[in-house]
Amino acid sequence: MLNSFYDKFIFTNALHYTHNNFYLINMPFAIIPIDVIAGICQKEDRETNLQIYYSVKEAVKTSVRKDFKIDFGLEGEKGLEFMEAFITASGWGKIEKSDISMEKAHALVSASNSAVAARVRDAKMPVDTLLRAILAGIYSIYFKRDVDCVEVKCTALNCQQCDFVIKPAGEFNFDNPITRSQLRA
């Protein structure tokens, strides 16, 4: 079996392979080597990373939510926990939130054992662009307002875990070079 998260979907026939494509519930997905993702994430071109970040964030906000049929308004915390479990079970690292405020639309999230960050060599900046975008999309849906995500610690930079700050873009300090490298002002 895969892991307890995916095993449930296998047993309920919600994870299937049809017409040469994998589907989880109604969402098509692909299995690809981490080195392919790491190759994208280690690119140190700010504009490329920004394009990737905003494109993936938008895809999560629209397609992933629709395909998984998630309504955080009805499911609340359970829907958020499902998405965190999905990210963890899919090999992005163990996702845990340590602080969350619905009123402020703030969250602190960590990822331990990030497979992507572990495979990036000679990083000079945080590298989890795709995970940041996924988290920003998920939390934008959850908070019912647009938020962004900045990776403030990264295992590719010899930190114990990857740490992410999620909040509305206008609340980030754009004097900080980490913020400027990861978001558009």
C-alpha cells in the first residue's frame, strides 16, 4: 500500500488510473521524480519564480478546490486538514500549522522533511516556490481572501525545517530582501 492517506482512496475507488492518467477523486495528477521539481525550484531567476508562484497559486484557488469539491465554508477546519494531509501524503514534507488567525488571515506553517529542499544543491535563497504557491492558494480559499506566502526558513539553507508565513500581501515587509525575492510589491 502507499500510505494511510492514499490507501483510503484506493479502497473506496476514489484513486484510479483511467485512460493513462491518475485521478484522485476528480483531480488528475502525475507521479514525477522529485529531482524534476527540484530542478524547477532551484532556478534563481526572480521573475521566473514569481511567474511560477502566481500561476500555481491561481491554479490551486480555482482547479484544485473544484476538483476536490472542497468547501471550507461547510467543512472549515476539516477541509484545511484534508488539504494538509494531502500535501503531506503526496511527499512534500510533513505539513503542520503552528498559528492561525481567521480574523487576520494569518498562518504560520512548517514543512519538515521537504523532499524538494533536500534535493536542491547550493541554494542561496529559500527554494520551495511550488509549496509556497500551494499553501497560498489553499489559505486564500480557507480565509476567503487573497493571501500570499513567504518562506522564511528553508532546509536547503541548512535550517531544521521550512517555515512559511501566510498573510495578505500588503502586510509583508517589502524592505526585507526575502520578501522582495518571493513576492511582487
